[in-house]
Amino acid sequence: MTALDETGRTDPAPPDTLVATLAGAAYTDPAAFTREQESILERRWMCAVRSADLDAPGRFATVDIGRESVLVVRGRDGALRAFLNSCRHRGALICTEAQGAVRRNLQCPYHAWTYGLDGALVAAPNLSSLGDIDRTRYGLIGVASREWLGYLWVCLADEPPSFTETVIGAVTTRLGSPEQIDRYGVADLAMAHRETYEVAANWKLIVENFMECYHCATIHPELTEVLPEFADGLAAQYYVGHGAEFGSEIEGFTVDGSSGFAPLPDLTADQDRRYYAITINPTVFVNLVPDHVIVHRMFPTAVDRTVVVCDWLYHPDVIASGGDTRGGVELFHRVNVQDFDACERTQPGMSSRAYASGGVLVPAEHHIAQFHDWINEMCADG
Ligand code: FES
Ligand code: FE
């Protein structure tokens, strides 16, 4: 403990024996956020859109990735493609809605340049003979994309990092092997509910909060009832291959511990009655429980603002038969609200002089220190 000096002040530096967090400015300085946009959000694979949301040719969605608006559209050939949402003529946004549908082509609302669903320029007023123009050259700029877990992931980097290493690898590191997640059949699940949270906090606070369990006993009464080991706050979910076990009286992963649905069909016995949490840097969290999967996608929009979209996915038979998923949805919705309230409560403290040198990590949070190292490395490389 730092002693008070004669004026009653204490030294705001964290004690030497504990590991320091990032400094407060990392969560409040717009320049730091711009650096992260350039070096992380625009360089890594980002989970953009749930494929099933765009279930017919011409359906599109726009998402903000880093400083870019990205347009994802289902082509006539059934494939999803991602483009920079910027007209090649004078740069207007092609689509402004978060989601919508066009019948044949994408048309810029400014001067009506028209693009096929494959991005090629197909018409431009007063340029009736496009014969001289290389339409592909003036087509929409494509963005690297890849479907996995039923989502389209996009990467704005000129040379995207290996998807296998940076995305699937995160799951392997956490679960021990990629087959462990394959058994949940995430891509074939159906959506029971989606909730969008606008969180007044820096995106890294949300990641750190998700990675820690130190707060579980304090703020998650329902979750610790279902997963008693979380009450110890030891972030047990971060030991490789370890799933937190349901309490002995608990029947299902629901808000009151009442039974849910049959386990997803391909799960192994050791995956039943367990909860696994996975962080895929930088902005995705996946929770696996026997009868459903919860996928969080984050979209950092400012240094102190983050949109989090959370999908609850169940077996298609559960949804088709009108199964009551409210108990499961309510449990993690409460967890989300509890977590995001905590992040919003923390954000103002990031600009306090008390946090100028950061705070501290307790010993069980070595994985959060690794996250901080990763942030620093990524931004240094940028
Ligand atoms: Fe799109 Fe002119 S800016 S057609
Ligand atoms: Fe939490």
C-alpha cells in the first residue's frame, strides 16, 4: 500500500507486485483509437454479417469496419461478396441502410452509376457506350471475405492474415482442437433472438470484461447460480479445453436453471452440462452450451462507443417447433446488461488521473495481460 504523504495524497502508480493494465489513455485518446482502427480493426478478420440474414440474391447489409463502410451482398450465383461501400464515381455511399434488398443491381443514389451484384459497373448515365471503359476497373472495390460458423468474416488488409491461424486458431487454442466447435454445427443453427447493445465504453474494456471472471460473483447472480465455479472468480473458462460445469441442481443453461432443450446432436458426453467461452481477437465472443450457441460481434464506433450484436442460435427443430427459448435468451441477456453496465461505469474512470498509469491485474488474469501485449504489438507493427 502506498502511504499517504503529509498532504493526504497517494501515488497513483500501481503497486509493483501486481501487473499493470494499459494506461487510461488507451481507452480515451482518439489518437489511440485511430491507431487501433488502422492496425487492428482494418487488418484482422472481422465477423461482419450472419450469412442467413442475406438469404436471397440482392439482399445486402452494411457494416462499419474500422473507418470503412463495408457492403455485403448476396449474388445471383448465391455467393456472398463484400465491397467497400463507396461509389467509384464520386465516392457516395451506395447503400445507407443497415440491411435491405435490391431487385437486380446496386445503384448509387447520387448520379445513378449502377453495379451488378458481383460489383462490376454495368451502367452509368451519359456514358451509354461503356465499351471503352473497363467495367471491372470501375467496379466496386472488393474486400477479402470468408464464411465460417454461418457468418461472413471480412478483412480490409491488402494481405489478410491466415484465417486458419488468427480465427480458427483462437478456437483451437481455447478448446484444444477445431473439431470441438464443429460438433456444435454452428453454421446450421437457427436464430432465436438478436439483441443489439449500444455500449458507452471502449471496445477493449468489453473484451477484458469478457475475459475475466473476477467480477462474476459480484455482478452475475444468475450466471454463478448455473455455473457455481464462476463464483470463485478464477476465470476457469480460460484453461485450455476446460468447460465450466453446471451446478448439480441445474437442469439447463437458463435464467432460473430450469431445463432447456436436448443437447445439439453431435456433442460428446464431456460437452454436455458445460459452458465454454471463446474470445476471437479482436471483436468476437462465442459461448457454447449444450443446447445453444451465443455469438457476440462488436463494432467499435468511437474511442468510447461500441455496438455489440448478440445472436442466440438454437437447433433449427427447436425454432421450427416454436420451442420456448426465452429462459436461455434471458440468462445471457442479463449477463450482457450486467457486463455492459460495468463497462460503462468503468469508462469515465479511464480519464481519471487515478488511472493515468493504469490499474492492476490480479494474478489469475494473465490472459488479459496477453491481450494487452497483443494490442501493443499490433499497434507497434502498424
Ligand atoms: Fe455515385 Fe456519382 S457518386 S454515381
Ligand atoms: Fe461478465
